[in-house]
Amino acid sequence: MKIIKAFFILLAMALAAPLLADTAGDNWSEAEVRRVDADNNRVTLRHGPIDNLQMPPMTMVFRVAQADQLADLAPGDQIHFTAEDQDGSYVVTNLKKVQDAAGEATEHEGDEHGHSH
């Protein structure tokens, strides 16, 4: 019986790991959406430091990896995001709105691989 219980505990931990890692990774940054340009797959962000790009806080335009990530974004939205330098352009590869005090996403989550966190 203890082996079965231990198995289910380990299984639950393995399944929960991606959820717990949500924005704990070093590559996540925070930002406020300033402008959404869905026609050109771009978003203007006022962001904090982006450690993996060694970039200080500033406001700038990013391309987005997936156009559908812009669908529910509006100026003023707070987001967590990851970005990469792809061929000399900075690209948002993953983004999601910051949750409100009730723990609900403020509308849209997504990443370039269609994974849910």
C-alpha cells in the first residue's frame, strides 16, 4: 500500500512541476503593455530587466512569436513574458497576463508551443 501511495505522490509532483515553475524561471520578465499592433505582430512593452538579454528596464517594441498572443491584450495590461534575440530582433516567445488578487488570469495566456502553465 505504501508503494502505491508513494507512486501517486511522485506522479502528482511530476505533473505539478510545470505549474510550479510557471514564472519562477530566470527568463521571465514583467511588463506593462503600452501598445498592441496586431497587424504587424508587434507589442510595445514598458518592461523591467530582461536578464537573459542583459537588458535594463525600458519601453520598446517587440515582435511576438505567435500572433494569437496579442488577441486579448490591451494597453495597461500587466504581463509576464519571455523574450529572445532571434536574428537581431527581440521576440516575445511566451506571455501571459498577470493574475489579479482573486487568482484569476486577467484574460489571456499563451506560449509559442501552445503549452498551458
